Amino acid sequence: MTAQTRDPRLVVEVLSEALPYIQRFSGKTVVVKYGGNAMTEDTLIDSFARDMVLMKEVGINPVVVHGGGPQIGELLAKLKIESRFVNGMRVTDAETMDVVEMVLGGLVNKGIVNLINQCGGKAIGLTGKDGAQIRARQLKVEHQSPEMTAPEIIDIGHVGEVEHVSTDLIEMLAERDFIPVIAPIGVDAAGHSYNINADLVAGKVAEALDAEKLMLLTNVAGLMNAEGEVLTGLTTAQVDALIADGTIHGGMLPKIRCALEAVKGGVASAHIIDGRVPHATLLEIFTNAGVGTLITDTVPVPEATAD
């Protein structure tokens, strides 16, 4: 036996630990928001694609919603189009929206589809415009300084929020053993396209599908308390309290609000997981330890005890 050879007993132990989770989640839908380092580092990209294929093979229905902000920024820079942000959101005029659609609906989306297919899966790429899956409306951004008597409404162009999600196409693909890969582009009743935050789209898609899990891949270990310790299990009430006392703030706040709304909207659990860890999604679903923060509507119970 070489040093590189895995101990067969360890392989069997891992499979045995995963069995109750496979039984529990077979036939369930898991919505995964894919972004951050997991989209840019080769080893993480490969492990993510393999994770999606394995989940499908054991009977789970993964639905992928992806971001692509850095890739959009890179192409805009090459085209000498200025990137401007308001409250962390990209100002998206008609010219920028064309680039967003090219990058998210083309380059990034088809790249993810190809990777999953190369790993033996059957993925199909979509945008929210296909089948009018994601009906959007323009996002209104308010700004108010202390000297202002009323908030100012800032027009940031083709940036949207989700008005409605139609699940017919997603469900049809899942039933036929495809893995839907969705770019977060929505459309309004007049046919105008909107760039929507991928976390928000993932949350609303999970709600509409009555998903078992929403998994948001991040570049941090999970939600942390004031002492810098990862909070592994929280109820929605506890999350509300952490927002109120300022423990959750800054860039993590929108992501946590998205997870919170999804759980309150009927998703069984939401997970903020560390996408920098290879095979993070499988570790969270199929092992006792997990790799992030679990949010549920009730007191979380260790999933190892599940029947």
C-alpha cells in the first residue's frame, strides 16, 4: 500500500456516516448560490461541479444560482466602461446591462454548465428571462442624510428585485434529471432586463420551490459572534436579535436577511457556508460537522440524529 492510497476502512466509514443524510434528503430540492472564491479557484471549481453531480446521483435535486460580479467588472474594464456602485450595488445603464447579460447569461453560466457536464452530470443553463421564470421590478434605492427632510430616490438603472418566480421550467428539468443553472437576470412585464443580486434570487427560488435547503457559499467561515466564533446553529428569532443588537452588520447583513426571509418563507433551513473549503456543500449536507452556520425556524437539532 502506497502513502497515497486511502485506507478502505476510512472510505467505508465516510459512506456509512453519509447514509442517513442520503436517505433523509433523497427527493428533496437544494438551492445553492454559487459565487466567491468557489468560482475563481480551480480546485474549488472542480469540487463544486463534482458535488452537484454526486447530489443528483443520490437522489437530491440541486438547483444552482450563480453570481459573477468580478467577471462583469473585468469585461467592463476591458471595454473601458466605468463601474459605479451605490450602496454596494452596480449602477447598471443600458450599455452595462448588455455586458451583464453577456457575462452572466453567457460566459459564466455556460462555463458552470460545461464543468458539471464534464463531471458526468446533465446541466442546463438558464437566465430568469427563459420562460419568464423570474419576474422583476426596478429596485428603488433610498438615500437620506441627517440634513434631508425626506429620502432621495436614486435611479441605479437596470438593477432589480424579484417580484415573482415561476417554477414550471425548473421543476420540469429536475424531473428529467437535469441540474438547472440559473443566471440572476430578471425581466419585467414590458420585457426590460434587470440585474438582480444572486443571493436574493437564490432565496426567492428556494421559497418558490419549497426547497429543503438554501445554501449560500461565502468567503468566510460562517456567521460569527462578537468574539469571532462561528455560530453553527441559530433560529430565526436568534438571527433577528443579532441583527437588532448590531452583531450582524456590514456586508454580511444582506446575505443573512436573504437566508432569514427564505426560512420564514417556508424553506426548511438555510446555510451560510465557507465556499473556500473543497466540497463544502457535501460536507454540510452529508457529515455530522458541517462547515458553516445553519438557520432554521426552530431550535436546530444535530442532523446526525435524523432518521
